[in-house]
Amino acid sequence: MRIAAIWTLGLFLADMLLVPSLVFVLANSLHLPAQRLEAFDQLRGNLALFLELLVPITWGTAGFGEELIFRGFLMRRLTDAFGGTARAELAAVLGQATLFAFGHAYLGPRGMLNAGALGLLGGLCYLWNGRNLWPLFIAHGLVDSVGLTALFLGLAHS
């Protein structure tokens, strides 16, 4: 339990601090436009919508569902398809991160880059922590909760 908590905290901090910093530099060097956050325009100051999205979407669909599908299911299937070796695992990490990025196309190129980087880090964490999905479920839910709260409060930026 203690090791899972350490993985969760480490992944959460990396997702909140490291990934955005690296994506910012890379996205700016590629002259990518700001993230498209129009899908969340109605969220600012809308407590009912915020609460409606917080648990079922942020924790259920995103935190639990995306990790289960992309890291839990898809990584195993891709690893098997690529031959089941250590190289196949790395190819699976890249493959699922790429698909995860495309799943976030509604955020534009910068948002896709961010999602892909988070998927890459999540995939590596999944491999390195003995394929324990719980740290990923919790870290993803926390990251999305922070983002949703920032959007609700009008503090989100691209």
C-alpha cells in the first residue's frame, strides 16, 4: 500500500509539474497554437455542471476508464501483438500513448501533445510499478480534478 501511494504521488507530481513544463517548451518550439478549451466554455462558474462532471466523468470515465483501456488493456494487447519482448513493451508504451493523444484531438495539437506525454509517462509508470493500475487511476483522477476545478474557476490556461 505504501509503495502504491508513493507511485501515485510521484506520478501526480510529474503529471502536474514535469509534463506541462516539457510540453510547453516543445509546443512553443513547434509553434503550436494554444489548447482548444471551447468544449469547456460552459463550465466556468457553473457549479451544477462542475459537480456533474467531477465524479462520473473525471473519476469514472477519465481516471478509471481511460487508464483501464489504454494502460491496462491496450498495452497488454499491443505488447502481445509486437511479440511480448521488452522491446515490444516499449513499442506498446509508444503505441498506446499515440492513441491516447489522438483520443484528445478535440484539444488541438498542443492538447494532443500534452495527452500523449501523459500517456507516455503513464505507460512507463505502469511497467515500472509492476503493472499496478491503482496509482494511475488515482493520479489521473486527481490531475483531471485539478484541471476541471481550474476551468470552473476560470483559472485554466492553454
